[in-house]
Amino acid sequence: MNLLAPLYRLGDLLRYRRHGNLGARGEDRAHRWLRRHGFIVVARNWQPPQGGGEIDIVAWERDSLVFVEVKARASADGNAPERAIDDDKMWALRRAARDYVRRSGADPAKARFDVISIAGERLEHFRDAFAPELSV
């Protein structure tokens, strides 16, 4: 058991009280899930300085740079949250990721896009959810 878990939950409650956002809750849950599964999270809600897209979570899994899009819904009724990622969203994510790779000096060949889908209590992690196409 993580001894800091109660502090994380308290911080989450304070943030939700201020923002009350389902998306923020989903991102917090995804962040904790990734850390428990060995990912090293290096950025959250990263945007290129010139704008044009936001990456929910940037993390490393061993030698892979992982850009994670989090989609959350209050319940499992209706469409799967990951279906909300259309071509325009993928284009914006790729654009932001290209900028991140260029600024960080990371190898674009070792980058991938994952999606974490949260519907009610269910969390699913889709690795390599779509092609990176990050040639810099």
C-alpha cells in the first residue's frame, strides 16, 4: 500500500471541489494507474507553447515515450469513451507530440500513443492505440 495515497486523495478532493471536472478525475485515476504499472510520468496536460493540441499524460515505459489520451465517462452506458477520438483529435495529438519529441530530443521511433478509457469504474488501457507518424 502506498503511504502517500491518503494525501493524493485529499489533493484530488480539493482539486475536484474547485474544478468539479469528470475529465480531471479520469486523468488523476489514469495517472495513478500508470504509476502503479511502472510508467514514469513526466508531464500532464502538456501543450506546445504555440498551441494546437494538448497531451493528457506524457510518460516513459522503459525506453518508450508514451503519449496518453484519457477519455472518461460517468457510466458504462452508451458509447465507449475511446470512440470520441476522431481524426481531428489524432491530428492535434500528433502535432503536439511532434513538438514534444523535438523539444525533448527523444527518439521519435520509440514513441507511441496509448489511450486510457474510463467508463464508470472500468478502466481499460489500449497500447499503441493509433500510429504515431512523428517524423521530425
